[in-house]
Amino acid sequence: MKVIIVGAGIIGALTAFRLAERGAEVTVIDAGQPAGAASGASFGWTNASFHADQDHFNLRLAAIAAHRRLGADLQSDAIRWPGCLCWEAQGDAFDEQHKALKALGYAVSEVSAQAFAELEPSVVAPSRALHFADEGAVDLAQLASEALQAGARHGVRVLAGLSVTALQETSGRIAGVQTLAGVLTADRVIVAAGVATEQLMAEVGAPVPMLRRPGLMVRSEPLPPLLNHILVSPEQELRQTPQGHLLAPTSAWHQGDNSDTVPEPLDALANRTMARVQEMIGRQVAWDQVTLAFRPVPQDGLPVIGACGPAGLYVTVMHSGATLAPLVAELAAAEVMESALSNTQLALLSPYRPARFTG
Ligand SMILES: Cc1cc2nc3c(=O)[nH]c(=O)nc-3n(C[C@H](O)[C@H](O)[C@H](O)COP(=O)(O)OP(=O)(O)OC[C@H]3O[C@@H](n4cnc5c(N)ncnc54)[C@H](O)[C@@H]3O)c2cc1C
């Protein structure tokens, strides 16, 4: 089966790999470079502690397991499992979060200030924190690149710097894509175009409404090893990459950030973020890069995964793609190749079908 994927972000890249493993002939088209949009700016925190409801928790938990499968399949160190120390919620909200996650069977425990200081000697210890032992940090650019390289061994081709201008509809079926370099045909088209998904889908009468959600990531100069975990305080999320850079989103609680504008000039935001980082680690740190990317957030905040619009078309768009991509890639590849999903897999996907927007 010939499949075109529009978008070589983390979703498109991993889906290409899983499809190629199943014998599909895959072409991935990206207007820029692989992982050049949201995936390249991501904080990369892989978690299920943040979730909207039980279904969303189940999906995220299954995605953590899919990350482990993918890491083994690709022999990749792009995903690491440092765990997370979180004291974002305070007072009663802290205890409620602890209780709720425990009731869900999540790997969560409370650590005292003293235990925190032993786990993170370079960080000003809060009075207590939650430890999420199974959470990870992923370098999405590295992972996308490794998946495309592994896919290439199964024949995956990448057309970079080529914009898809429209989906090609013939006799009520999607039969390929239009590009500035002409029409490319396929048996199936997957739209994994991040924030550009809404427009491509709307033109073939398939509504996937999305929000405008700018996200900003500040990167520090490289530093010697300082942090052992992903850290989540009420004011700041922070982690250190294997290359030594600290990564810090400019807004606290970034996964739930609802602002649709960038409130200040980027350098002012970066300075403010680094000032908060300094309070956390008790030392001055300079930033060397700030990246703005629009987060692909569907209108209801939840993933959109499934066949949609004219026959032959499939869509995958979501925030929390750093967490969800490996699972979405497995399930989307199976569905596009018309392999039967288990009841458990179907139950995971059923709240996230695109039909919810067509009423
Ligand atoms: C600042 C920030 C922090 C984040 N933090 C986290 C986090 O901690 N945990 C988490 O789980 N998630 C996080 N996310 C979300 C996560 O990074 C995204 O959900 C994920 O990267 C989306 O991947 P994608 O492949 O769908 O989209 P993208 O990475 O945006 O890729 C879409 C691709 O499609 C291409 N494209 C678009 N239009 C066309 C066209 N017409 N023709 C051809 N190509 C096209 C683009 O060039 C782009 O490369 C964060 C995102 C941001 C921005």
C-alpha cells in the first residue's frame, strides 16, 4: 500500500517507521525539515500525571509503555527515564493529586525536603514533592531522525522543503496530495501537519478545529551535570539535557497554558524565565536560545486520531505529542494498513475520533 504522510514532526516520523515495518510504501513530505516545528521546540516530558480524565490517563499510560517498546526497537537513547519531582500543586491540591494518582495505580510517592535534597542536591528543596518514578524526557528531534533512518531501511522516503498545498480528491476519495512540484499519488494520506492540519482538512470538508497556542522554550548555555529529574515547581518546569543545557518553558503549568498571544518580547520572557530558574537552583545561568513554536492543540484540548472526511484520509493531531506519539504511531499504522485492533486498543482511541467535530 502506498501511503503519503504530510508532516515529518514526531507524529509523522514515528508513524512512517511503524507503517514501513508493516510493509507500506511510505513517503513523508514536510514543508520544512523533520522535527522543525512543534517537535523541535518541545519540553519533551513524557507523563501521565497530567491528564484531563480517566480516558486521557489510560491513553498516556499506554503511551509510556509504547515509548519503552520504541526505545528498544530503535535501540535509541533519545528517551530517558529520570522520573519527575513535582510540587506544582500546593496544600490540599497536592494531597488530592497524590491521592488521585495513587487510586489510578500510578507510580507516585511523596518525598520529604530531606529526601528531595538527596535526590537533587543542586536544587533549593521544597517542603515536599511528588515523585513520579516512571516519567521520561525525550529528545524529539533525535527520535524523529532515528525513526526516519530506521524507516529508510524499509524504504521510507522523505521529501523535505516541499509544501503540500492541498489534498487531492478524485471521485470522492483522497488519491494523493498537491504540491508545488506537482501531484503525488497514494492509496492513503495521513495528515500529521501539526498546526497546519485544520486548514488542509477544512478544504476537503473535514473539520478539525484548533486553537492558537504559542509555546516558548528557553535553553541555557551548557552546564556541568546539575539535575537528575524533570522538575516541576508552581512557577517553573525544568530539566537538563544530556548535552548539559537546561530546558525551561516560559510559562508555568505549560501543558495547561491557555494564552493565545506571546505576552512580552522573547528576550524579556527568556530573562524572566532564567530568573525563576536561578531561584530554583541558587545560581546564575545565562540563556543561549529561545524557540517559539505553536502547539498543535485541537479545540477541545484532546487528541484527534482516525479516518476522517473522504475515504483514504486519516488524521493525527494533538498536543502532548511527546508523550503520545509512539502509541499513536503504532495504532495509526495498524488502522491505515487495515489490521484489526484489539478491543483495548479501540477503547483507547474511541474518545479521540475526529467524528466528534462533525456532530
Ligand atoms: C513549547 C512546547 C512544549 C511542549 N512540551 C511538551 C511536553 O513536555 N510533553 C508533551 O507530551 N508534549 C509537549 N509539547 C507538544 C508536542 O511537542 C507536540 O504535540 C508534538 O511535537 C506535535 O508533533 P507533530 O508531529 O504533530 O507536529 P509538528 O512537530 O508541528 O510537525 C508538523 C510538521 O508538519 C509540517 N507541515 C505543516 N504543514 C505542512 C504542509 N502543508 N506541507 C508539508 N508539511 C507541512 C511542518 O513543517 C512540521 O514539520 C510541547 C510543544 C511545545 C511547542
